[in-house]
Amino acid sequence: MTNNNFYVTTPIYYVNDRPHIGHAYTSVACDVLARYKRLCGYNVKFLTGTDEHGQKVEKSAASAAVAPQALADANSQHFRELTGLMDLSNDDFIRTTEPRHVAAAQALWKKMADNGHIYLGSYSGWYSVRDEAYYQESELVAGPKGNKIAPTGAEVEWVEEPSYFFKLSAFEGPLLAHYEQNSGFIGPDTRRNEIISFVKGGLKDLSISRTTFSWGIPVPGDEKHVMYVWLDALTNYLSALGFPDTSKPDYKAFWPADLHMVGKDIIRFHTVYWPAFLMAAQLPLPKRVFAHGWWTIEGEKMSKSLGNAIAPQALVEEFGLDQTRWFMMREVPFGNDGNFSREGMINRINSELANNIGNLAQRTLSMVAKNCDGKVPGKVAMNAQDEAALDKLYKSVKSYMESIDSYKFNQALDVVVAFASEANAYIDVQAPWKLKKEDPKRMEAVLFVLLEYIRVIAILLQPVMPKSSSKILDQLCITPEGRGFSALGYSARLSPGAVLLAPEPVFPRFMEKAA
Ligand code: MSP
């Protein structure tokens, strides 16, 4: 049965660190989808939050000589501020130290245990605190200091401790069958293939509790153990819906989730462990997990040791909020890795926003202000070419929507950029400034066509650039109902005679400050 609800989640962010552009990227992509779906008429729940337990956070707190809870409180607040900074439209912000989450994680554990999928044993093997992940000896390579290194580059340490195990090995067949029957479960396809071959390679039972530190959710009935942080963290997607009370309206409306958006580094946790935990608890599985790529900075891996992580705040302050959001969604095909460079950012801002879209809006709205008394030209006689251009404009909205629905954000924005280029070319050919004297009626028709281009472009820009697009729509005096995606065609055309606001530039050129 299809419904009108859409539930999208970001990963929850570790509180050992401050937000950087990698975190902002995942969140902005989810925000674009959430805003887009709302504009299409969906009832959306968009969740983000912080992952606060585990050895990594405990260690960071110890080295900062603060209590783990104090570190979590301070850094969680930075991620909460990120939602305001990046203009995220999240409906909730979950913290794994909240009672609602602790209750949900323990309830999930109990369900898995009651169904016979958990047993007590002891773990001896390799663990990476940085990745919060277990590794097989065969996956490791020798490091420079005689140490061992995981495929992610993280150091591992030898761990030996009593531990509860989850019977992951029993889920190899069911997981493969699920991937087979639900080809859209993992995206993009390259990740899906990777995961299928990983699972085909054999799954070992998974250690899901730790006893050598205490910063975690106690295992129900055996409080010497804390839950493995990934089991704890993954449950957040359920806790925010009111689980374990499955009669809660949010749970009923939004589970199973439509999309868990994740970075490529954490796809295994979301497409192997998480569905297996849910199968063990006899709960429905999320519909889709999609992994995006990673950013490098000026060609280099972002890392603490290089000290090159970029704070989202710095980008927003220097380049502007919507400009930063535009760059993130525009620069790289979603799913691929990408590189952040100042030059790339400035190019995008100046060529696409200032020179193309901004220029189109500014010159058209100024001409309308000067020559049409600031009103939408009335009763215009458009020629066949004008009608054909508008018809194409309304119809090609479909390809924008198809692209966003398949997370090809940069392609969707191609469509918008192409509309703006087309409209700018139309201005140059039609030269309305000449028509003013020669054929004022024709000038009005040309300006009407251009206003329609701007209206459609501004509606389409809303998911990615909510503030700038609404400035343009405000100038066109478009009502809230006129901003939804159902208002993209003929039926919602601007009404002749409508009074427009005084034009104001929306996308300034970026100029380097003099040294
Ligand atoms: N806490 C876990 C997720 C638990 S979800 C149940 C975690 N947190 S994280 O803070 O380390 O990473 C969160 C997200 O940021 C991941 O999706 C990760 O891929 C993303 N990024 C971290 N660095 C990144 C880049 N350099 N580039 C793009 N995204 C990156 O993992």
C-alpha cells in the first residue's frame, strides 16, 4: 500500500568532534529531500541527532579531562546549532543519552534476546575505537609502528572480554534474499554489489556488548555489560518514533523508514547489521539505504592530523548559506567522492548563481518595474514560439523531479541552470529594451515569458536554496499555495496585473577581499 508519509534520517553524529563539512553534507542532502517531498505534498518526518555513547567518546572525554556526559552535552549542542546554521528543516533531534532512546534500545535488545538470537560468550579479537568496529585478522595490514591497521586506515587494538553475541551468521541467507527481492534496498548499485559480496563471503556472529568500559546503555538484566555502540546508535531511528510503543502515531505513520542516508563508510552497519537486528526482533526493514561519497579538501583527505577540516560556519560566513548548500548539491554527482576547493566554490557562485540565475531575475524584474509599472504584464499575446518555450519549461520539470527522486541532485540542478541559460538567451535574442519603443505589446509578452521562467526556477530552487528562492518568490508575490510543486504548470501562471515588489538582487557576485 502506498501512503503519503516520508521518513528520512541522517546518521547520528559522534560527539567526540565538532561538525565539519562532511556532516553538513549528509544533513543538507536529507534536508533537500525533506523539503522537496513536503513541496510535493508528503507528510515528512526528517530526523537527525547525535551518537553519544561508546569507547571513542569515553576516550575523548578522558583526554579532555571532562565527564563523558559533559562532553556529549557540549558537542551535541554544536550539532544542534548546525541545524540552524545550515537551515535544516528537521522535525526532531535525537540524542542517544535521552531516556526515550535508552528505553527503545533496551526494548530492541530484549526482543532480539526473547527471540533467541543473543547468547553470552567471550570476545577476543581486534577492535578499532575510531571506527567503533570489529575487524578480522585477515582484513588488517601492518602499520608503520609494528601496529595493525584496518582497511579504513584506523588503528586497531586487541580486545579480550566477556561479551554477548548476536547470531548474525544465521542471517546470511535472509539478508541475501532480502537484497535479491528488494533491488532498491541499497544504493547506489556499486555499494549494493560490495555488500552482497561481503555477505556472501560469510558472516560471523557479532559481539554486541562490552565490559571494559562503562559509557553506554546497560544490557537489560546484566548491567556489567554496556551495549555495543552501533546497536545502541542504529536504534535511534526507532526511538524517535516512540518505539517500543508501536501504537504511537509516529511509529505507525513512519516505520519502516523510507530512507536512511549515510556516508559510504557506514553502509555495512546500515545494510548488514541493522536489517539483521530488525529481522531478529521481527520488525519491518527500512525501504532504502543510500550511501554518498566523501569530500576531500583541496585534493587532500580531511583529517585531524592534517588539521584541514572545514567548519560549516566558516563557509557560511564567507560564501553565504544558500551558496554553500548549492555548491554541496551541485558540485559532485551524489554517491561519488568530491573535492572542495575555494576556486570551485567561487566559480559556482559567480557563473551559475550570480551571472546566470541572479542576472536573469534582476534584469527581468527591473525591466518589469520600469516598463510595466511593476505589474505582471496583462493580457499578453504570446507567439507560437513563446508558447512552445513555456510548454517545454513546464514539461521538463518532470526530469527535475525524477532526478531528485533518484538523489541525482546535480542533474536536477542542471535542469534549473539550463532553464536560466535558455531564458537569458531569449532575452538577448528578443531584446525587450528595443521593443519598448518599437512594439510595446511584444515587450510585454517577452517579459511575461521571462517572469514565468523565473517563477518556475524559483519554485524548483526551494529545496536547495530555501531563503534565496523565497526572496524571489516574495518579489513575484507568490502565495504559499503557489509555491508547491503542483503549481508548476499552466494552471498556476502569474496573474496579469498582479503587483510585484521592488526588485532586489538575490545572488551577488563573490569578490575576494583585498589583502
Ligand atoms: N555515529 C556514526 C553514525 C551512526 S548512525 C546510526 C558516525 N558518525 S560520524 O560523525 O563519524 O559520521 C557521520 C556522517 O558524516 C557519516 O555519514 C560520514 O560518512 C559523514 N562524513 C564524515 N566525513 C566525511 C567526509 N569527509 N565527506 C563526506 N561525508 C563524511 O559514523
